[in-house]
Amino acid sequence: AARNQSWAGRQCCQHAQYPICRSTCALAASRRDLAGTCRVSDEPEFYNCLDHKEASEKCCNSIHNDTCRSICRDLFANPSKQSTIRPWHGCNLQRPKCLNELLTTETAENPKQDLHCCREAPNPKCLDTCRRTLLTAVIMSEILDTLEQDCGNVTTNSPFWSCFMRSVPATSQRLPLDIGKMACCSRAVSSTCQDLCWRAFQSDWAVASQELDSVCLASSAEGELRTCLEEAEEPCELGCSDLSFCSNFNDRPTTLFRTCSARSDLTAKSEVIDWSRGATIHGLGFPFQIDPSCPAETLKAAVCYLQLRPCHPETHETRLCRNDCIDLLTNCVDWSQLAGAQSAISFCSRLSPPRPDMPCISLKPYINPTLPEKGKIITPCKDSPCGKYKVCTLEHNSGESLYKCLPGCYLGEMSGLLVPHGSWVQIPREDKVRCLKICQCTAKGLEKCRTLNCLPPMLSMPSCFIQNRGIADRAKFYLDCKPCHCYDGEITCSRKPCGDMRVPALPCDCPAHYVPVCGRSGVTAASSCIAKCTGLTPEDFEFGRCSSKDPCKGNPCGPGEKCIKRARVCLAPIYKPCKQYECVPIKCGYEKENIQLQRPVCDKDRREHYTVCDLIRSGGVLGYWGPCLKGCSLRGPVCGINGEVYPSECAAWAENVIVDYFGPCVAVGKAGEGCGSAVKCPEIQEGCIGVIPPGACCRICGAAARLFYSRKQ
């Protein structure tokens, strides 16, 4: 490395993104030594620096005087400061032509550091231009001219232009361009698309994104990747309202839409006018014109459908059902304008799902006006009421507001996704492709990162193995008649016994006896049989409900501390045992060493305290952790749907548990059957069919979701 210090490119090594490129650069004697290690597509900033340094050497080396050559290099390093660099004095005769050309075009230091300003773009066209320009252009005058064309004149009262005038970096560390979309790359079927996706959202968006669009996202085989990227860009949201033109799409509170907005409504109206006047339509894979005989309501519904993009609840895809597609193209496309033997069936084979049993969206419900819904569904966080830089979260049981706005961290310069302060998020590692780390969002950005496992190199390769048989990642299969699935090298199987799936039964064919045991993870199981079925050994549990144990018995805290019971569930098996209490300093103040103590609590008299420290100072008795809730009963005990006993309905709600029935838990229910006459179930709301959660006794109103988590990570 010492021998090659004279190479001008050495000063650019710090701009290399990948460690292997940085180390190669540190030993290199010329650009040729970088071949095979530093790719231009992966290291655009590094190669921009190299180009600039080599141009500087080529231009300034023709100057014989050492002082003049030094001034030339200073100007090349920062042409915008030509007025502050020491004067040329007697160097004017040696001032090369290449330097004069440079001084007429100021080079932006690092346009990418201003990518966060694109979020303030006043319209979608400006947003796209801003991202594309800052990732490709290097001359400041070119950047400003291009942005002014699509974003309007520079004004100090514009949030967009004001952002560029501030030189504060957006984040505390360098992040990929869009972490949210990088998480979708593992959904790609082919390794080529996986690589293109990774490059596009890691650092090479300007080049790789075009190839990603044309090669991958246009392919029917990459539907899962396409849907994931769409969800990261514009997630599907419940309901459409206040549409004036596409009014048939209003009043559907349980239907998902991807782009329901006044702008989409206005665009649909404009397109219907253009299409009716014979405009050529592009974007569906083939250019065509509308047949004059196409029914007006059908055309209107089709255009609104394309603009508002209703999502299927299972797949979140917007794919028109095959029969609807054939009817629409047969009746509304002017086939006389198309050359060759083409038909509605051939086009719909590409636009619609290949099989009739696959999820799709029908156009028929949107041709006629909507019947008003009897009930009303409230979605407080719809349309992002918190604005930019803050995350909207629901505020349950609050009399003042239905939501609250929390500060957050953006997941990359180009990302529109925010995570709230205090939360953890998986992001790609910079040193290894398809390897991850987990970081916490703080006031300074994403920090406290920890390394996670690497993903399989290719989805086409087996991710899981049973004996000598390989199983592809995300594949579903049966093992001893039980449904299983493979995800990231882990196999998860249902514990429902084999036999007639319609016959109610408990996991592992356990008897329906309620003799509860408390597992080391803090979860109560209805019996030792069910505990063993989940993988626990006799040493991992003890008889009795977890809520019946006194974790503060024996005073596990130190001197000057008070033991406060706090139930928790530990997912990771490394926590043995799982601590069920908090040690609170008796003379605690408002220090933030333990963030868990800096949250409100509710005492048994329904008085809310700002922190548990305030509770101790007041002499109150803890009712439950969290703010005092409204609309629930303090009467107890109650049995939760998880088989645990809580002192009151409010205490169960505070732990996000629905009450199964009032009174202590006395039985365990079979799937879909409940507990019969063993318990008295509360009445459910009129018109509610209800579902019985696994192991519970009574029906509840609502939906259910089952989450799987990685035991390895």
C-alpha cells in the first residue's frame, strides 16, 4: 500500500460502499487493479470520485510550476470556492483550458445526500424527477434546471426547495436507498430478478430499476415480487369515500384499495373523456382504442378500476377475473384497429389469473351504484393524518383522540416507510448481500444494530431438509398428514392430530382436561400434555397458572428497590426463567435508564399515574400496566381467550387479551366446539356470527390471524 501512495484514486477509497472494494482500493496502483472487485453499478459515488481525480491529474499535470499545479488541484477539488482559493498571481499563463471549462460548471458535492428532500415534492412527476436526477446528475446547474422544469421555480417558502437550502444530513448513518423495498427482493423467483432488485434499492436505482421493470416486474412469474413492491410503495387501505366521478366505488368500508384519492378520481374522469374520443390506450401490454358501442357505465367502471386499484384481501393483487376481462375486451375494444389474429381470450390469459379458483377482482359490483352500508368502520390513520416524518398509531380507549402521532425513522433516502421511535427493524447489511441486521429507531436514526442470519443464496435451492429431501423456501407440504411450511430454513407444522380434520380435537390428541401449568416462557398451558406438545419438557413447566405465581416472593430485587409484578412472555428460549417482575428504585425519579418504567400505569382505584415511580410515591396499588382504559369492567376475575386468569376485564385488555368469560378459567375448548355447558358465555352482539379462538370456550366478534416467528433469530 505504501508503494502505491502516488495513485490519485487513493483519496476516493473512503467513498467505496462495500468493504471488499475499500480494501482493494487501499492496495491498488491504478483503476485496472479494481477490476472484478469494484463494480461501477454498485459503487457509483466511488467511480464518480475516481473520474474526477483522474481528470484532475490529466488537467493539472501539464502545469510545470509546483505552486500553480497545487492551486489547479485545489480548484478541481472544490470549484465552487474559486473566489476563496489563493489567487493565481503569475500562474495565469499556465492556466489550462480544461480548468477554465471546469470553473464554468459547478459540481455538486454529493447529490444523493439530498434524496430525503424528494419526499417534499409537490406532485408525483416532481418526485420521480427529483429521485432520478439526484441519482444520476453531478453538475449543479443541470440538477437545478431539471428540477425547476417539473417542480416549479425556486422559492424560499416552498418546503421542497427549503429542504435543499438546509445542509443537515437526513440520517445518522448511510442506509440503502429503500430498505422497505429491499425486503421484497427475497420474494423474487429467479436469481436474476433477486439480484436486480437488490441492486436497485441498495444503491444503483438509476440503472438497475429500469432493467428490473422490463425484465422482472413485467413477467407473470414474478407476481409476488411485484405485489410486495407495490405494497411498500402504496399499501392497500380500507374503503373509498368522497369520490365524485367514481362514485360507484364509494361506501365500501371493507374493500381494500391501493390508490383511492381525489387525484385518482380526477384522472379517471379525464381518461374516460380521452378514451371516448378515440385516444390510443397504452399500459395493458398492447395499444388499443375503445369501440363506440362500449356501454358508458362499463367503460367508466373499468377506468376507475384501473385508477383506484381495488386489492384482493388474500393476495393484495389487482387482477381482473378472467370472465370479466373477456367480457370487457370483447365489448369495449375496437378490434378492427388491431393487426393480426388477436382475441380477448389471448390477451386475458396474460392479464388475468390462469385458473378460475385463483383470487381475482370482479368488475361487475362497480358497474352499478353502491348500496349504503348499515354500519360504519372508522380508520383513523387513513390518509396519513400525521403528515411527514411522523407515524400514526391507534390510540385505544382514549376519549380525546383516536390516534397519536409518533416521531419515526425513514427506511432509506427513497423510502416512504416510517417506523416509530423505539421499534426494531430488519435492514440489509452493507458487507454481505442477502445478510441482515436488526437496528433500533432512535432520535438519531437507526442505531444499536445487531447481526442476524443470512438468507439462503437462491430461492430455487432447497432451504429446508427432511432426511435427504430438500424443500424450497416458502413451500407448503404435508408431513405425517400434518400441514407444514418451510421458511428461511425452518419447518413449522400444525400440531393438530391426523384423522378427520372436521372432528374437533386438541393438539397432539390431548384430553380436554383443564389442569393448567406455567411454562418457563411465561405462557399458561391448559395441561401438561399440551405443554409437552409445544416442545416443553417436564423441567420447563410447573403446575398452576402463571398468574397464580408470586414472582416477588423472596424479594428478588436489591436493597432500595421495590418488586412490582409484571407478566411477560419470552419468545427466545435463552431466557431461563422469563422474568415476571420489575425492580423499581423506591426513590426513583424521571431518569430514562429503564425505558420500561417510563410509561403510565393504572392503580386499582382507576387512577392513572404518569410512571410506576409516581404510583410508588402515591402509595397506590398497581391495577395494570398502561393507561387507565375506558369501556371495560373492573369486576373480576375473568378468563382470557389464552386460558390465563386476570383480575379484571380492564387488566386483560391492558395485555391485549380478549375476555373469554367472567370468572376463573375452568375448561379448555376444542376448535370450533367450545366448552359446552362447562361455562356460561357472555352474549355476543346482534348480527355477529363469531369465532371460537383455539382453546377458548366462547364465541367472539372479530377476525383472527396466526403469526409465526423465527426461533433461530
